[in-house]
Amino acid sequence: MSRRLVVVGGSDAGISAGLRARELDPTAEVTVVVADAYPNFSICGIPYHVSGDVQPWQSLAHRTSADLEAAGLTVRIGTRATAVDVTGQRITVTTPDGATDTLAYDELVVGTGARPSVPAIAGMGGPDGLGAADGVHLLHTIDDTHALMATLTGRPVRSALIVGAGYIGVEMSEALVARGVTTTVAQRPAEVLSTVDAELGALVRAEMAAHGVEVLTGTDVTGLARTDGGRIAVSGAGLHRSFDVVVVVAGVRPDVQLLVDAGARTGAGGAVVVDETMATGLPHVWAAGDCVVTHHRLMGLTYLPLGTTAHKQGRVAGANAVGGQALFAGSVGTQVVKVFGLVAARTGLLEHEALAAGFRPVTTQSSPDDHKAYYPGAQPITIRVTADADTGRLLGAQLVGRLGSEVAKRVDVYATALFHGMAVDGMADLDLAYTPPLGSPWDAVQMAAQAWSSEHRPPAPAARAAALA
Ligand SMILES: Cc1cc2nc3c(=O)[nH]c(=O)nc-3n(C[C@H](O)[C@H](O)[C@H](O)COP(=O)(O)OP(=O)(O)OC[C@H]3O[C@@H](n4cnc5c(N)ncnc54)[C@H](O)[C@@H]3O)c2cc1C
């Protein structure tokens, strides 16, 4: 008899699991239940639809429903799982017409993802709070995107406030500026993009300002209210103004209710605890993506919700659900964001994270050119390399450079080195590509590593090998 695999969630984790399961076991009956109507959509692309770069919104689909069907997945949209009966191996669902149904499984993969965090702002949330109809938006799903687009196209929108200057906040500021909206970004921390050190966050902030974005840091938005003119009055420390639209992007929290009700344990960030096989500890129940903890190769268990990770974890869960022996190798926290003409990227740990993980981190900042200075258009890339003072082991790297300076691929070199536990001075031995219009005999990645080595004089190779062993 063929194996029945049920997948809850039809985004990066759930679809990756279903596809991998069918790939390894073409006889498996794979049913994916999806609460919304948008299976396998790339929510990472939402800012580029809002900006107008990606049209129509349907282009955001990684695959069409027909592609998924052709790959052997039965996808039930508008179908929300409400309970898991672990002993009876079945789930209860609410169907699109509101009826209750049950689905039996041999193996279950849960990829319910995350929900946007709603900060404590008076006048927001709750039955009487301002919402999308008033021009106050959260932004996580395709439905959220439709609601925002309805506001942006359905009424005159001249000004916008974005609450939160993480990577989605900065991407959205670019999207709204591209639409001709006067855009303000406000957040409590002292510098934008806290995924990089403040020295690099300042470069990102300058780029935003250069494109007309008003950036208010150290600003706590505390209240929202409707004005008589249909605008939104915003109050907070240092901010008492009205805007036509408010977009709140203040992070996410894992959507764990289904699994917690079924008896799963939670850990870092309130996410469901899984092992490297993506097993939840509940018999025949696997989980992946933004709803679970992340195994970090340098930090151990953490919560780091990213699309790249969700795809990999989903693939592992799907393989193991059909009898495979896959392991999630762990994240090193690699991420990248485009901010107008700049690209900001990081991998590994910031100094304070490395300290908390028990290392003795030191950081060197340098600004090597992206290619030979004699070839037109050379631009510096600001690179911060963090490594352990005792062993010289690479712990992290952060880069900010111009779009076109291959920042994303350069951070991937550090990510690869981190994955393999390399020492900083070992990076000089890497055989990296060179031609004058694109690089230098010593690539910028290597020059920044050498700057760290000359500042911190790493231990001699023999001592280093002993320390890294
Ligand atoms: C605007 C934006 C930009 C982003 N940009 C990037 C980026 O550039 N790079 C990057 O790595 N990451 C990015 N991310 C993060 C990335 O999109 C997420 O990490 C990824 O989507 C997580 O996938 P997931 O499958 O775990 O969960 P989600 O994408 O949250 O999907 C959850 C799925 O579960 C379904 N579901 C939930 N509950 C139920 C239920 N009870 N029953 C049935 N179905 C249910 C939902 O309908 C959905 O299909 C971005 C996110 C956003 C919002």
C-alpha cells in the first residue's frame, strides 16, 4: 500500500517537503493542506510586487498549481488544519465551505510558518483597532499584499510610515519610494538593520536618506488613531504626525499552536523543537520552516526564520517522512538585502553573539575595492570580519557595497568558509576567480581577511590547528 503523507502548510517548507517526498517515493500519496489560496508563493518577493518591478502578483509563484499537480502533489487550498490526533494519526481540517473533515496520515509534516509580530501600539489590533481598511497594514502573506495594494491604489496615498527597519522595512521603503510615496521609517533601536553592526547600518541609513527616506531611529511608535480626514495620526516619542498609510513590519513569531496543542515542545524563540532530522518527538510528526527552531552551526539552537532555511529543512523533513535518512546540516545565518543601490549582507555571528556563544571575538573593518582600480567603476566594499582571537577561526562577516559589486556572492565565500570551520588566514589560500573588471588577484574577500590577520596576528599554524582540533 502506498504511504500517505499529509503536509500542513503550502509555502517554502511544506512544498519542499512534499516535492522531496514524491521525488524519493513516487508511490507516496502526498496531500498538502493550505490555509490560504496561494500555494508555493514567494512571499520574499512581496516588496518587488509593491514597487511595481514584479507584475502581475501571480508571477510571485515559485510554481503554478498545475506544476505542483504534475509533480504528484494534491493541494487543498483554503483548508486549515485545526487539530492533530497523534495517536489516531489523522488531522482535522476546516474546508473552504466551513465544514469539518478529517485526513488520515502515515506521516505528517507541519510547516505552518510564522505570523507577523504586532508591537504594543495603542489603537492597533483587537476588534476596535485600526486595520487594513484604515490603511494600517501588517505584511506577511499574499492576502496582506492584496490589502496593501488596495490601499495604495484605491485612494490618494502621498505619505507612508513604516514601523520597523529590519530587512523587510528597508525593502518596503524602497518599494514605496518607487511608487512616489513620501516615506518615513521609524524604529526603536539606534541604527537600522540590526542584523549588521551599527557601522554598516549607518551606510544603509545614508543610502535610504539619499533616496529621500526619512529615517527616525530611537523612535517608539506608541499610538495610532483615525483622523477626521481619513488619515492615520501617529504618536510616539519624537513623532506626532499623520500619514496616509502605516505598514508595520516588526518581525515574526512562529505559528506553533497546532503542534503545541498536539503535545510538541517549544524552545528558542517559542518555536517548536526539532532535531536534525526535523522530527518533533511526536510519533510520525515532522516539522520545518519558520515554525521550528534553527540549528546554527556556531550557536547551537536558535530561532532564525529565513526562506533559504525553510526550503532546506522542508526537504529534509520530506525525505525522512518517506523513510530517508537526511539531516539538516545547520544554518550559519547568511542573509542579504538590497537597499536602493546598496547591498548589505552578513553571515555567521556578530561580536556580541560570538561572545555569548563562548568565543573571544575580535573584528576588523576594511574597505577593499570590488575590482582593480585601473578598470573603470571600481567601488569599495566595506567588510567587517569577526574571528576568534585565540584560534583565528572565522566567526562572521558583514559586507556593504554597491549593487553590482557581487556582495551577495562574496558573502557566500565567507559562508562556505564558516560552514567548514576555516581559520581567517586560511582564506588567503582559496583559489578565487580573478579578472580586472570583476576582481583582484587577492579578492576583496581575501583582502578583508588579511586585514584581520595583520591586525590581530593569528596564532602560528601548528598552534592554530591544535586549538581548532
Ligand atoms: C516580505 C518578506 C520578505 C522576505 N524576504 C526574504 C528573503 O529575501 N530571504 C529569505 O531567506 N527569507 C525572506 N523572508 C522570509 C521567508 O519568506 C520565510 O522564512 C519563509 O516563507 C518561511 O516559509 P514557511 O514555509 O516556513 O512558512 P510561511 O511562508 O509562513 O508559510 C506558512 C504556510 O502554512 C500555511 N498554514 C499556516 N497555518 C496553517 C494551518 N493551520 N493549516 C493549513 N495551512 C496553514 C499558510 O497558509 C502558508 O501556506 C521574507 C518574508 C517576508 C514576509
